Amino acid sequence: MLENRACLVSRDYSRSCERNASWPFVSLRLEKAEIPQTKRPLSDINRGEEIEVGVVKFPKLSTDQMDSTSPIGGMVNAALAQSASEPRSRRHADKESLAVGTELLVFGRDLMSHVIYRYSLLTNTWTTGMRMNAPRCLFGSASLGEIAILAGGCDLNGSVLKSAELYNSESGTWTTLPSMHKPRKMCSGVFLDGKFYVVGGIGGADNALLTCGEEYDLATQTWTEIPNMSPVRTGAARDNEPPVTSEAPPLIAVVNNQLYAADYADMEVRKYDKENKMWVTVGRLPERADSMYGWGLAFRACGDRLMVIGGPRNAGEGFIEVNSWIPSEGPPEWHLLDRKRSGSFVYNCAVMGC
């Protein structure tokens, strides 16, 4: 249904992405913004404010037809871009976007409540009014077909949650799931072998870094804790680096039921050994995949490819680049699919239609 479509969605800040001939834009005006839900105050989106949606149609190409400048077929990328002059920290981490079915959900926080904005690819419209059973931000999430699971996060009072919910995009309903073993925020989520995993994050009375993950079995509706599943570093901060609890959530993605992670500090790609429950380095990230302690870098799966979305920055100017690697073809060899000049900072990304 989404074949041969690709989109880039970015907030229209004063220094937002320059329009590029290869990434045409559609301006959508949000006419209703009265409801609640999750990540950095998306109260910034008010009635009448414009959101730019860049739409790129990519032809389906075989591997031998592609070169370093060829976009891939079927990719839909949705990103929110933050002004480069704003701080790098978790201050802007309370926004989230999630692609599920034919919908893009953008979670934010209003002054007094959480907000969900829903974009439909079928009708090309934004709507509001959706509400979770337990509104939250800073959660881990992932989608599988028409369903998505959101786990953990924190409520408006800052309390860290261990609850989880399932969203069905076909029915538009939210279902409360059994709670995890540990409350956690700033975590990441993936579907792997038909099960949902929430990985890493911050939790406990002292807001410590969590190295464990938890697996949710949809068939048995039970959670199982998995030690040492998080790929993030656990030692002391290096020189001139912040504590590990201020870094971005784990940058993880699944291709062909294999779990991969992007290690921003060492610029490495790591793969999770499911049998031995350990991480193994398999190669390097793209050389120009800059980030601020993991912030500003997106690591996503699209079909049989891993995608790195981000790029070099210098004095507030830079590029957003899309790089691709097919793990089944061998060690990481990244191909630049497209790039656009940008004065903004990518802090959120969703991929659809792969």
C-alpha cells in the first residue's frame, strides 16, 4: 500500500531545512490542537502552525542498480528537526514519533497534559484527540504491522512507569498490557522474533542506568527480564563527556530478526548474539554520522537494510544524510542514498513503507 513512497517530516523552526529539489515539500496546517500526550513539549505545535512534510518517491531498485547516490525504494522517513542552537540534552527528548500501519503518531507534551498528533498517509491529514490509557513520555516503542507497543516512560509528575500499552491502528484502540518488572524511562523498543523488547533506560530510586532488557511475549502476555541486553557503555564518563544517564537512549534496530546497535562513542556497529546474550562489534558507522552523545543520530531498519540518518555539522550549518547498509551482504559498507543541507538538528525519526 505504501510502495514507492518516502517522506521526511520536519518541524518548521526558524532555521529549518532548506528546500531541496530532490526532497519536495508539502505544507500541512494543523487546525486542531486541543488534546494531550508525550515527548518534549509539542505544545510548540499550535492551531494554525505549519508542519513541513517532504515527500520523496523512490523507485524500487535491485542491489546492482544502486549506487552511492541512489535512494532506496519504499522508504518513508519521518523526522522532527530541532534548532541547532538549542541544548543537546534530554530537554528536547520528550517528543517521540512512531510509524504504525499507515499512520504516523507524534507524541508531545502540552503545558498541562500529553498530546498525540496522528498523520494518515491515506488521507494526507493530521488529527488530534487520541489518548492513551496512561499518558506518558520518554518511553520505548516499536511497531509490527498494524500494532505498536509503548512501554515505560514517565507521567506528567515525573514518576517513572513500568506499565505498557498496545495500540491497534486498524481499530484506533489502546489496550493496557501487564506491567514490566522494572520501571524505566529513556529506553528503546524493538520487535524481534515476534516478541517485543524494551532495552536499557534509566530507572530505580536513584535514576541509575539500566543494563537489562525485558521481553514481552504476546502469546503468553508475560515479561521476562534479560540481563546485559543494553548496548550502552556502563563505565565512568570519558574526558569531557557527560554521565551515561544523559546520553541518548540505545540506538538499536532489527533487520531479518537480528538486533543491531549503533555505538556513537566508538563509531561502531554492534550485533546482538542471541544465543550467548552478548554484543559483538561487526564494523564501523558512516564516517560523517556525527552526534551529540547519541542525540541527533537516527538508527533504523528499512526492509533488509539498516539506515543511519544524521550528518556532519559545523557552526550551526550542516547536512542531513541517509546512509544504507545491507547486513546480509557482509561487513558494513555504507552507501549514501541522499543528503540535504540543513540548519536543524534531527532529534526524532520514524521509517514506514519498507
